[in-house]
Amino acid sequence: MNDGPTTGEAAEEATEERPRQPVRADAQRSIDALLAAAGEVFSASGVDAPVRQITARAGVGAGTLYRHFPQRSDLIAAVFRKEVDACAAAAPALAAEHEPVEALTRWLQRFAGFIATKRGLSAALHSGDPAYDSLPSYFQRRFEPALGELLDSAAKAGEARSDANPWDLLRAIGNLTVPVGDDNDGHTQRMIALLVDGLRYGTSNS
């Protein structure tokens, strides 16, 4: 069994560790505007939405978009990474504001919302385009430790089991977000509440 990184993961890590060329402030503003606009458009209209919708919302021209993101897949991958980062960063922020089990519950709800809005990306992510090859490992590398810290804090506080596996829990939440009808959001929130109750079963505070 090989416990080391795969060739693709190693290449991605090497790329991430390589010093990046500084980006001018105006160029960075354009990139940020494009990513924000693309995220909104993709959520509302899917990843095949016309480019003009994205550029109009971002307030930039098509030339600016293609200069930073030559292929649509480059833009989709960048949006995905940005939103993964934002969701992962919410974990320590919630931990600083709430008691451990409340922070855990709120983050699981946040993660479920992230998954639900990314279902439109499924076809793109499984299209075979090499631009997406590193995204599954990026997803796991950012989310697994974020949830692991929340679970550890809740366990140390006696509010959750100490044997919960973060990756198993992430996959379970993904399954809970599968659409089941008009009340899908309500269904997901109820299932998360039951899941957290299960994590608390048998603890000193249960």
C-alpha cells in the first residue's frame, strides 16, 4: 500500500509551493470580481452560463476574463477552490464564536449548503478535463482538517464521541444533501441535527 502522495497530488503540491508572481492591485481586483461574479452566475444558471453574464456582473470586459482564465474550466476550478477555502475558513471562525458542539453544528450546516450549491458542478468535475484533476484532493485536504479540529474540540468538551472520522462525516453530509423534494433544505437541517445527536450519544453531556 502506498501512503505517499500520488503523482498528480505531488505535482499540485509542488505547484502550490512554488513562489507566485506578484499580481498588480488592479489585476487582483479584476480577478476577485470575476470569481465572485462567476460563483453567483454558476449557482444561479449553471457552469455553462454565457460569459457575458459573468463579465457584466463583474464589470469587466471579456478580454480581461480570458487574460486571467483562458479556458472556462480554469474559471470553474478557480471558483471551486475559492469557495472551498471560504467554507474551510469558516470552521475556526465559528469555533472562536461558539461553544464546541454549536460550532460543529453550524459548520456542518455551512458545509451542507456548500455541497448543495455545487451540485451543478458535478458534470464538469467528472468531464475528464485535466483542469479538474486536483480538485477532489484539494477538497479533502482543506475540509478534513477543518472538521477534524471541530470534532476534537467537541470531544474534549465531552460533547461528541472521540472516534468520529472526519472524512466519513463529510461523505455522510454529502449524501444528506441529495434533493428529496420541495423541503430539501429543511430535510437536510433535520438530518444534520439527528447526526449531531448521534455524535453526542454516550458522552458525558448527552
